[in-house]
Amino acid sequence: MPLVTIDSQYAGLDSVASVYIVKEGSHAVLVETNTTHAVPHILERMESLSIPKTNLDYVIVTHVHLDHAGGTWAVLEACPHAIVLAHPKTAKHLINPELLIKSSKKVYGDEIFDSLYGEIRPIPKDRVRVMEDGESLAWMGHNFQFIYTKGHANHHFCIYDSQLDGIFTGDSFGISYPHLENGKRFIFPTTTPTDFDPDEAILSLQKILNTGAKSAYLTHFGEIQNLNKYAEDLKIGIEHCRSILQGLVFVPRSERLVYTESKVKDMIQTLATRNSVDLTPKDWKLLNLDVGLNAQGLVYAFEKTLPKS
């Protein structure tokens, strides 16, 4: 059992955000940490797998968004020998999270921020190792290759593991929830604030496919195969998002978010229909969370292109 998927129960929801343990003997590497609230669950799972806290060797986070990396400090506090492997821009915010916390609280407010993410503390610089684009790390028969994948975020990387023949994709290979319409799956891109770039998102898809990986391990959520088929759907979704950005030129500022939410919902529905997934009201209750976040990201990306007044 070299790979274990943990449901982080992000925001109290099932099968929304994954954390992965790569296990060899009594040693492990953790990929993603989710939020501080998920860390006790992660540590309990490590104990059930007979992994001592002192034997967690590395923690890898694909990028610094808090549903991926918010609990990293707490994992390191509990696991004294673990080293974080991070993109250089991610490392900066892990070591000094003040700006990350401030900007997140500006979006969510203090109460929702605390409910979703909990406490976040700085990580000592000597426990963070920056991984460069294309760099590899050998660990107990595994070879982790780090591949920079902009598009969703400019501080994002994916990690290809040759032994698993799988790639941990963070948010660069979209979102695919396993429990929609009785287990049917489809996939759609994620454009949450603040760095969405459709050209880079397409390039990142190709980088992922170029690894030849049999499986992609999505943070949202779990393992998928048949990557070429999913990539085609994601390209359709990304091009839909590009058309939204182009259409925003003609939309008054006060109407941008409502317009974009409507178009993102159309994009998700198009991809569901393409895969014969009949979305229920219960499905949309979950998906509307992504609709809102994706729309915010697209509006943000559009407004960054406007001349400053």
C-alpha cells in the first residue's frame, strides 16, 4: 500500500479535498496538508498506518492556497524531522504567512477564515527546501520530479512519481468530484483567485501529459486515469473561461461577478452534459461553491488587465 488517500473533510464536506501519504515501510512523504483543522486527522491516519511522527520525512505542497498548504506548519510542529518541499514563491509565504493571512481574511472575513482555515503560523526557514523546475528527489525507491505548472497559480508545481507512475496535480489538472450523480465523474478547470492564465493552463496540461503518467492524483479529488480524455475536457473548459474573459470587456463593472458566475455555471454544465452526467440540485449545492470562487478568479484576472486609473 504505497499510496494512501486521506479525505481531509475540508469545510466539513466529504470527498472534496485529498491529502496523500506515500508510504515505504514505516517512513512516509505527505503530499498536501489541507488546513490546520485537517492535521489531527492526518496524524491519526499516520498512526493507524504505523508511521511514527519522527518518520515523516517530507511534506510537499503543490502551491500555497490554504486548502492545500494551510496546515503545513502544524504538521511540521508534530513531525520534528519533516522538511517541506515547495515552489520558491510558495516557500516565501510559508516562512512568512502574514500577507497570505491578511489577503485571505480580506476575502473571507475573520469569522469564516477561522472556521475554514484555523490558525496559521510561520515555518522556520531551515525546514523549507525550494525545488526548482525539473528538479528530482530520490526517496526510498521513488523518484519525485517537480514540474512547474502555471495557469491556476504562478507558484504551482506538480510532482511526478515514477514508481507510482502517477502525478500529483494540485489544481493544475482541474476538479473532479467522485460522488456526483451516483459516482459518475467529469472534470472542470479551477480559476480561483489570483493568477489564472488560460495560455499557461493549456501549457500545464501538456506538461502533465508529457510525463506519460498513468494516473493523476487530484487534490479535488482522488485518483483519475485516462488522462488524455480528461485533458480534452479541460481544454474545452479553459477555452470557455478564455471566452468569459473576452466577454467581460462589454460588461459593466457592477455586473461582472453575476455575469461571470452565470457563464462559469454554463461551462460546468457543458462539461457535465458532454460526459452524460445529470447534475442534481444536491450536486449543484456543492458545485455552486466552485462557481463562486471560479467567477471571482476570472473577474480578478480580467481586472488585472485593465489600465490603472
